[in-house]
Amino acid sequence: MKFIDARVIDNVSVAEEYYEMSFSWPSEETPLPGQFLTIRASDRTTPLLRRPFAFSRFDDGVARIIYQKRGDATAILAAKTRDEPLNVVGPLGNIFPVPRDSGRPVLVAGGVGIGPIFFFAEHIRAHNPLLVVGARTRGLLPAESCPHGIETVYATDDGSFGFHGTVVDVLKTTYSTDDNWILYLCGPEPMLKAGHEFATERRVPAWVSLEQTMGCAVGACMGCAVRVTGGLGYARVCTEGPVFDSREIVWT
Amino acid sequence: MDLSVKIGSTTFTNPLGVASGTFGYGSEYEKLIDLAEIGTLYTKAVTPRPRPGNSIPRIIETASGLLNSIGLANVGMVGFVEQKLPFLATLSCSVVVNVAGDDPDEYREVVEYLDRHDTVNTIKGYEVNISCPNVKCGGLALGTDPRQVEQLTRLLKKTTDKPIIMKLTPNVTDITVPARAAEAGGADAVSCINTLVGMVIDTSLKKTVLPAGTGGLSGPAVFPVALAMVYRTARAVTIPVIGLGGIMTADHAVQFLLAGASAVQVGTANFVDPNIAVDVLRGIEKYAETERLTTIQDFHTFIE
Ligand SMILES: Cc1cc2nc3c(=O)[nH]c(=O)nc-3n(C[C@H](O)[C@H](O)[C@H](O)COP(=O)(O)OP(=O)(O)OC[C@H]3O[C@@H](n4cnc5c(N)ncnc54)[C@H](O)[C@@H]3O)c2cc1C
Ligand SMILES: Cc1cc2nc3c(=O)[nH]c(=O)nc-3n(C[C@H](O)[C@H](O)[C@H](O)COP(=O)(O)O)c2cc1C
Ligand code: FES
């Protein structure tokens, strides 16, 4: 974890309302898949708090994020151009654990969860991962940013591209009992919950990367708590997470 | 120039502190800023037993502000001594422990326990949180009743020789009333303000965003309110007043000092940019130098 004076290298639209930004990043602070950073979007007091984004890729000296334009902070980010300074703290949080046994990693991404899942897919390319990428509709799929040469299934809720249904529907139709899967999911909470339920029924291990509004993002404020089964009943997404064993989470 | 501040028996080397609840127990920020530059680190509240904290979500951003409902989530006094105090003991900045409880006896229990286990005298004072809007007992209820404020102050002064700083709530009609009560009870200083009670409703869900309904508002939005409260408090008591609420820049901090504060704390701004606290200190020193102010008392000579 470090304070980094980064510079924007590129900032392009990759799907409707989705952007991919690349920026300079010191090699000695190499981020790993699952980890995130925080950006202070502007020097003004609105938006006030730093915003967390997961790394979507790292090449020597260049880091990337894929983000959706949602509100004030991401609108400011989307307007940034080459060479603009970027006030960043990172890398933060834990990582997706690399599968140890021979099981097949199945990586599931939806919405703003695509960035960290793409990063992880590249990282464990040698484990022959299966990538499942979902969106509401075709226009929201950043097809160009998807890692190449990895088996990928696309799913859209409206059937406009790839499989007609949710990513968890894909899992249900693809899975057979001799499959030795290990699941990794990042995306909207209902998707994570459905993924967890699928994993519990089929006795498949599942790792989920969670989102929660953050204050400090370094473990100091207890603001980013989520309900877990152990300890005092809460864990911090910024410190104990963002990646959790899905069985540790109290799903509501 | 000597901008040190004396509170009770302790001399704090400079007027800058980082506010309770925004800086954890110090180690969280170790990699981001040089902790030696900070004058005083106010820890997250410590209660007798560990507390899980309030339901989620706990944080929501508002216009230039932050509404929180953390609910004093903390490791408890035993956990604090075992897990947090050893690191704090290695720091060169002063450490003040923020204390909270459900009733006066719980506050006493924490102070007594910490005093007993602080074998190398790491703790330079206690800041008594009688102003948390996010818990049912203790906290705010206690802090709005001057009689209870005075009694609790007296009880804690009897319990420890270390400085007692009573942290006041802005959620009262007249902040000078609890301030005077704290002074009457023997407080060595008062700090103000804690967060202001606030609320946000999600109109599509037709529900308050915070499950608890209300939360505590902090950040730049509260600055003018905090400044007026510090100004009034400094004129009502003779003990030092520590000003906080919404500091984002050195100019804000200087305003607190000119209004009568003897020290300041940076809170929510630590989340926004961990460099702000040290920048604020540098800015105060620079202002003092250009304006030829050599002590904190010099700041108090301009505004009646
Ligand atoms: C660990 C983590 C990783 C993330 N990775 C990505 C990513 O790779 N790509 C991406 O597009 N988004 C990611 N997000 C979500 C991203 O942080 C929000 O989209 C962003 O904060 C929205 O800010 P805004 O001002 O544009 O929108 P706002 O209008 O402020 O908020 C829109 C929504 O974003 C969330 N949000 C707002 N403030 C915060 C905050 N301080 N901390 C966390 N969430 C907040 C809330 O759910 C809110 O409803 C991640 C969040 C977390 C916690
Ligand atoms: C997330 C958060 C947690 C806090 N926790 C505490 C606490 O444990 N004890 C306390 O006395 N004040 C606590 N406070 C209040 C701050 O110390 C400070 O009084 C208030 O935020 C106003 O200052 P600011 O605007 O600079 O943040 C907390 C504030 C925030 C934002
Ligand atoms: S955001 Fe402060 S503890 Fe996680």
C-alpha cells in the first residue's frame, strides 16, 4: 500500500457507460488480481470520498481499471485525458487465491465485476480457466477488453448476445457432476448470492469479491463492514476482503 | 516559534491531532504517512468489551459531507492492550485514547484498566466520548445532560492522573452548558465537535439509507457550525479547547485557532487524502511564521 502520483495514459469507452483507464504505476507495488485501489476523483469536496476500483490488468509500469460511469466521481474519471494526474492509493485488500489442486477454475463476472475477473483470468491462464461474462444486454459487454485465448461464455439477460439468461444459469447448464470446479465470482450482489447458492448445492468451493461503501479503505473506520459468520459477525471489505470464501458471508 | 500545547500535565509538541474513529489505531496509516509528523493520535473509541458495531450500510456520502453509523465498533479494552497498544508504544507522536461506555462505570472501567496496563506510559491522555450519536446508551444521552457530564468528569479525574479531555456533542441548544459542566468537573480540556445528527432517505426504496435511521455528519459541510461552537466554547471556559469538524485545509485549522482553539484535529479529511493532516500542520506553522505568531496564545489575541 502506497500513495501514488499516477498519470493517465489512456481512458477509452469499452461498452455503454463502461470505460477502461490505464495509468502509470510503479513496478515495485505490483498489484495482484482481487486487489483494488482508491482514487480521489477531484480536489473539490463533492465528490468527497476516494472511490475504490479493482485492478483489471497490470503490465510493467502500467495499471488498468474497468469502470462504469455511475455518479459524480466516475463521471469525473470518465472525462480525464492523457497525462492528467491521478491521486491513487494502492494496492489494497486481499487477492483471489490461485487454485492449488487440479480443479477447473470457473470465473464469473457481471457488471463492474469484470475488471478483477479479467485480471485473474490472465493470471491463471495456465490453469485453463472457464470465463463466464454476463450483462443485461449486448451493449454493456466490453467484448474488446476480454482476455483473448481463454474459453469464454457470454450471457445476456435479454438474449441479445450469447447465452439467453444469467451467468448462474450458464453454470447450471454447463456443470456436470464429474466436474471438479472452483468458482470465483465478482459482480452485483444478487449474482453473488445466486452463485453462492449454486456452489452450496453442488458442493463447489466459491470465492466472491464484495463491494461496500468505503470511508478510509485502509481498515481504520469500520465503515465497509459486511456480515460474516465468524468473529464479531462483521468483516471489513477493505482489509479482510474484498475476496471472501462465500460460506463465510451471511447472505440476506 | 513554539506551538506546543499544554493540557493538564502533558505537553503536546504541536497543535495537530488526527480525530478519533478516522485513524484507527495508527498502524492502518503507517505506510501512507509519516506518523512522527502528527502531534497527537486520538484512537478509535475503546469500550470495556468488544463491539461489533451497527447494521450495514454504515457510511453514505452527502453534499461535502459524510454520514456515518459505525456504532463504536472496536476491539474492547483487553484487545486494545494486547493488539494495539504495543504498536502505539513505538510511535513518537502522542497517543490519546478515546473512551466510551454505556454508563459512567464503564468509562471508569476502561480508564482504570488502561492506566494499569500502560506500563511504559504510552497513553498521554483520555478523550471521553460523551457525544456519539450512534449508540443508544451512554454517548449522546450522557453528553447532553450537564449534571451527568460534571459527575462523569469528576469520576474519571479521580480514576487517573492523566489528562481528561471531554469530547462535546454539537447536538445541543447551547454547547457552553456541557462545556462549563466539564470544566466544573475538573476536565483538563474539552474537544468539540463530534458529529451532527443527520439523515438520508433513498427515495426509490422509500427507506432511510442507514438502517439506524440517523447517523453522524462530519466533513467540510459541518465546518462553519463547528467553528461557531468552538468560538463560543472558548469564551465560556478557561481550559484549553480542541477544535475539530470539517478541517480540509490549513486555513480551516487556522480559523479554529483564531477562534480560540488551542489545538485542532483532522478527521474525515484523512479518508479523503491521508496527506491532508501533515499539510495542515505545515500550513499552520507557515501562517504563524508569516504572521509572526510565536505561540498558540498569540492566535487568540485577534478575535474578541
Ligand atoms: C473493492 C471494490 C472494488 C470496486 N471495483 C470497481 C471496478 O473495478 N469498477 C467499477 O466500475 N466499480 C467498482 N467498484 C464500485 C465503485 O467504487 C463505485 O461505482 C463508485 O464508487 C461510484 O462512485 P460515483 O461517485 O461515480 O457514484 P455514486 O453516485 O457516488 O455511487 C454509486 C454507487 O457506488 C457505490 N459507492 C459510492 N461511494 C462509494 C464509496 N466511497 N466506496 C464504495 N462504493 C461506493 C454505492 O453503491 C453507490 O450506490 C468497486 C467497489 C469496491 C468496494
Ligand atoms: C467514521 C467515523 C468514526 C468516528 N468514530 C468516533 C469515535 O469512535 N469516537 C469519537 O469520539 N468520535 C468519533 N468520530 C467523530 C470524529 O472524531 C470527529 O469528531 C467528527 O468526525 C468531526 O470531525 P471531521 O469533520 O474532521 O471528521 C467518528 C467520525 C467518523 C467519520
Ligand atoms: S473502509 Fe474504513 S475500514 Fe474499510
